Amino acid sequence: TAWEKGFHRELQTFVRFGPDIPSGLCVLLIENLSSSLYVDRYELASLQENSGTQVLLNSEVDLEAPAYSSSGFSLLVYPVISDTCSGCFVASFPIHARYHRPSSVGKKHVLINIDGPRLLVTFETGLLPWNNSEYLKTMVQCSAQNNSLCHWMEIAYKQEVLSLQIPVGDEHGLCIVCTGTLLVIVLCSGLLGRVIWRNVQFQL
């Protein structure tokens, strides 16, 4: 679920196993986000302290770059056991939309899709009790605090694609905006210069 509106959202993921989940079960979500989105590393650090959700980035993220000069990236998200849902894990972290190029055809919004994450499970021992060839097994970092690699098993599930509508500028208004901005700069510079000149004369 992506909460709120505008460029700044909250991405929440609920994983329901049922009330009879095995003891010591650990869950990992691998989120693949497109170049249209980014996360703030400092927000993620604060999130881990306050809610317990652990999120690891696989690379540096430029917070200022627009969508057309950025690349996608992935996150390792370690959910926590839900306090309100028996047999559920929950993860929540802030995401932000990047600015897109102004539209030349009058579009007011651009659609951003967020694919469902990969779902992996293991146990606190780091060993999988199952021996089923149907499931993909891989080695991934055990947790945000533990850099060791653990055996994880990927579980297939029905994925839902989220879509965000982000406002974009109108390219046809570029000349008007630039002209207006230039006039304001010239006017403010003139007024500021006049005040400085008067103060200099008064001091002399």
C-alpha cells in the first residue's frame, strides 16, 4: 500500500502467514524500485531506531537527481512481527518520487508503477528445514546488523502492482515562467541595489 498523496509517500507491506507460523521464522523483502523513485538513507536510519523495520540500500542514491538521469535500485527490507495481526509481518518506510520532464502534450500526471517485492524466508538459525526443489534458494545478508550470509528460500505469491500518479509540468508554459522569473529577479535586484546605494550615501 502507498499512503498519502504527492511526491512523498509511505510504502507499507503486510505478509500474512496465518496464526500457526513456525517459531523463529524470519522474513525478507527485496524491493526493486524504478528510477522514478528514491529513498533517503538518513530517514531509513531513523526508521530503524523508531519502528524496528530494517532497510538496506544496495547503492548510493542521489536525492537531487531527476528521474531521467537516475537509475533503479533495490532494497533489502526486514519486516517485523505485527502487533495487531496474528501471524503477520509488516514493513513500512518512506519513498519519494523524482521530478520528471515537463510534458509537451499537455499531460498533467505521470504514472509510476511499483512491482511487488520478492518474498524470502529463513529461520533464526540461518538454516532451512525444508528440502523442496520447487523453491529458489539463495544466500543473502542475515539482517541489517549481521553482515553474514544466511540461506533464504524464495516463496512465490500473488503480486499486486501499485501505481502512483505524480504531477508534471507543462512545457508550453516554459517561456512564461522563464520570463516572469527573469522580471522578478531584475526587479528585486534593482530594489536591493537602490537600498544599498542609499545606505552607502547616508554613511558617507
